Amino acid sequence: MTDIRDDVREGFAALYGYEPSGIWSAPGRVNLIGEHTDYNEGFVLPLAINRRTVLALGLREDRIARVASAFADEVVEIDLAELSPERLSGWAAYPLGVAWALGERGADLAAVPGFDIFIESDVPVGAGLSSSAAIESAVAIALNDVWQLGLDRSTLALVGQLAENKVVGAPTGIMDQSASLLGRKDSAVFLDCRTLDAQIIDLGFEAAGLVLLIIDTGVSHSHATGGYAERRASCELGARELGVSALRDVSVDDLPRAREVLDDVTFRRVRHVVTENQRVLDTVRTLREQGAGAIGDLLDASHVSMRDDFEISVAELDLAVETAQSNGALGARMTGGGFGGAAIALIRAEDLSRLQVAIDGAFAEHGYGRPDTFVVTAAQGASREP
Ligand code: GLA
């Protein structure tokens, strides 16, 4: 952490030739449970992780915005007056998309000063750990500070989502930015995606001797194309046919009727969302009443639902989950939007290395590329760095 902070400060000064006014950072996230429930106005339970995007920002006297990063060669430059979704593309769509989205949410882009930003990150890209939400959230809190906008964190999460939806072009929900902005150490964020009411839930992994392992399959995915939008459309169709504004309003008890009304595919998409919402509520209750050691079955059931009903898993994710389950994990599931990315396994610390070896072996045996496995802990959300 300290290292990235120093790197970013030095990278900024070397590139722009002056000292930044400050350093801000925001974490990636992993979702413990509650998948594809956010845009159905349901419940999610993600945590911010100990991998962060860090940026240095300096205000300018003119109205130019420049962004650069350690992971791209170019410096992208635009006049604030010209910011629009059509003008932004590539990686710069994330940071500059946030500047545009702040304008949509109340910032007077004709009155604020320009800025220079330099970004570095240790959130792995393409692993389903929301490296993009980490950039959006870091930029959102930084500009909120230096432009003195006074927006609260829920609004900043909506700003990040707007950038993602309208500038990047991915029809994603509110979970990732909320986790990155609201996360707390050793805790998960229990978010009601309809009201945006957020409660901090103690995870107690360490006290229970448990760790959360990420198994990044290396299978890449994009939510700007294909399956993600299709699933979202199926959910909206299901809600319309059931006469509700969002699937949040359908309960497990309503499923027999839904089966009569809906075609088989739509019914299974709906059943995933409805049962997943219930699993989030059950996980929160179990964490509170019995502790983390008791949530494994809920994680396993979530994976089955995504594999069979929502059909967003891939063979590598299924293999990661099955290998984890048969090598000591209390529970395991794919996490994030699906079609690639990572799985999580909740496991006793002493069983961790055995599982990592088993996963490497299973992937090699199937002829799959070597997965990246690493432990994450729940970390503090976006913040200004000292
Ligand atoms: C992606 C999206 C989120 C959420 C998840 C699935 O991460 O960005 O909004 O929909 O997929 O739970």
C-alpha cells in the first residue's frame, strides 16, 4: 500500500512536472453472495478487498482534464466542456466517465477547474474483482473532495454506475461501486439495492480461523457484450410477466405460480434471482447468529443456482468450485457477473495450501491454464490517503 502511494506520487511528478495536491485510493471487491440480484433491486453482500487503485491528483488553472496510468502508455487529454460519453473510449472512459457523470449528478462542469490524474492499481484486471469500480470510486471521491461537491457515498456509487452504464457501456448494477465506497475492515456490506440502505456486517473470518481464497480462472469476460445483458433482459421480462416492477418483489412462495406463467428459461432465471435474494438474507442471519463457519452450504447452493438456473458459470469455474468443495472448503461459489473470472472458497487456514495444490493439479489435469489463487481480506472502502 505504502509502496503504491509512493509510486503514484513519483509517477505523477515525473509525468506532469509538479507535486499532486493529494492521493486517494479505492479497493476492488469480491461478492460473498447475492449475484445478479443488484439490478433486480434485491440484496447483495460484497466486501471491499485488500487490493487497491491509488491515484494522485493535481488541480489545474485551466479547464483541461488529463489522465494517465502506470498500465497504459498514453496520456488522455480533454477539455471539460467536451466531456460526453461519445468522446470517451478505452481505459480513460472509466476516470473521465466519472467526471462526466458527476456533471450529470449536480457538479457544474462549467465552473470547476481542470485536473491531472495519475493512477496505479494492484487490483487484478479481468478477475471479476471490480478493478473498474475501484478506478471509478477513487476518481469519484477525489473529484468530490477537490471540487468540493459534498456528495455522499451512495450518490458517488450511483455516479460510478452511471459512468459504467453510459460511458463504458456495461449495463451493470450498483453493487461494485457500493462495495468499493462503503466497505469496512473485516466486514461485508449488506446492501439493499432498492433503497441503497447499507449495513456493515462483521465477518469474523480471522477469529473463526477461516480465510477467503480467490481462484482466478484466467478466463476473461466482458459485461459490455453478450451474456450479462441477456440475463438482465430475461429478468426484466420475468418481472413484466409477473406484474412486478422488479424481481425483488417476487418471493420464494411465489415460485409455483411463476412456473405456470413463465417459459422454462425465464422461470429458471427468475428462480435464481428469487432464491439468491433469500440466500443473502439467510447468510446475513447466519453470520450474526452462528458465525462464518456456518455459511458454507449457502455459498454452495448459490453456485448450483448460477450454474443450473442462471447458466452463467463456465467449466473452469465449476472445476474450481468442485475441487474446493472436495478439498476442505466449507463452501465455494463462482463470484461476480460470470462467464469467466473468479470463484471464492471459504476454508480453514490450515487447509489452504492443500487446496491450492489440489486446484493447480485439477486444472493441469483438465488441460486448463494455471489459475491464480490468493487470499483476500476485507478492507476499508475508498479514502483520502495521508
Ligand atoms: C457484475 C456487475 C454487478 C453485478 C454482478 C453480478 O459485477 O458489475 O453490478 O450485477 O456482476 O452480481
